[in-house]
Amino acid sequence: MRILFFLLILFTNSLEASPVKWFAGSLVLNDGAVRVGEMAVKGEFDIVLFREGELVTVYAAHRIQSLNIYDRQASINRKFISISDTLEAVVQHRLYEIVLRGEISVWRRQRELSPGIDDRLDFNYYVFWNNTTIPLSKFRTRIFPKLMNIASTQLTGFMHQQKLNSNRASDAIRIIEFYNHQETFSTIAAK
């Protein structure tokens, strides 16, 4: 009971300590209901705050299918999905932001207690391929060799031309983006 109380106090203080950034957008719940309004995404806690006038409703990730927000400061639309993860027989729903969508997708998840300074420091990045989520840090050893078996000539040429290193996270994302583009082009050309 004491631990639960401590966690509640810690969670409440964390929410109060970080400024809440509100974004216009839409929220799709698991039952198919769509809510349009202002939202604040607290990815480190896997919750979304939804504001209607003075009323704020908290939606946990297990109740969310997806959400879209417009980040006016960065001038981009951001899309999030809720995915269930199983860790040691415990199912948890987590919010992931979609960074890149394709045959191979790149997602990111906000780190707990992130400093809010730099995307490289504030987020953990993941690759989703063949129904498996893998940390981007494992791209070089677990995914890149398979991609080289599929499209070695194209990837080697692209990496050489762009001076990319598959060990760097930002370069790995560019390699994945190139691969997705090549796969899409090949699929269209085959039709």
C-alpha cells in the first residue's frame, strides 16, 4: 500500500513539474469512438490528457487505438499508436509515435524523465518489421544483414553515395527510408 501511495505521489509530482503542452488533434478509442479537441501526450506515462473547455479527461494507452496531433511549433502532424507489449506475462499498452511508416516502420517512445532538449536524448527508437519490435540500437546486427541479403547492390550504392554508417541511428533511419522507397517502387513496377 505504501508503494502504491508513493508511486501516486511521484506520478502526480511529475505531471505538475513538467509543463503541459496542448495540441489540437483527434483521438481514436478502442471502441471506435473519435474525439476531436485539445490533447497533451504524456508518452512516458502512456496517457493522453484530453481537454474540453475546463474538463480534462485522462485516457490510458489501453483505451486508445491511435491519435493524431498537430505540433504547431514544429509545423508537423504527429501520429501515435497504442501497442500492447508483453513483459514476463504482464501485458502493458504503450504509446509509440510513428516516425516512419512502410514495410519497415520506425517508432519512438518518450523516455521517462527526459530532459526535453534533444530528440536523440528524449526518445528511445524502435524498428517494427515482420511483426517484431526491435530497438533501433540493434538495427546493425539484427535487421541490416537481412536487408543486405535482399537489396545489397542498391543499399551499398545509396550508403556509399550518402556516406551513411549503419551504426548511427540517424543513418539507420535513412537506410530504412530508402529501403521502404525501393520496396514500394518495386511493388508498383511489378503491377
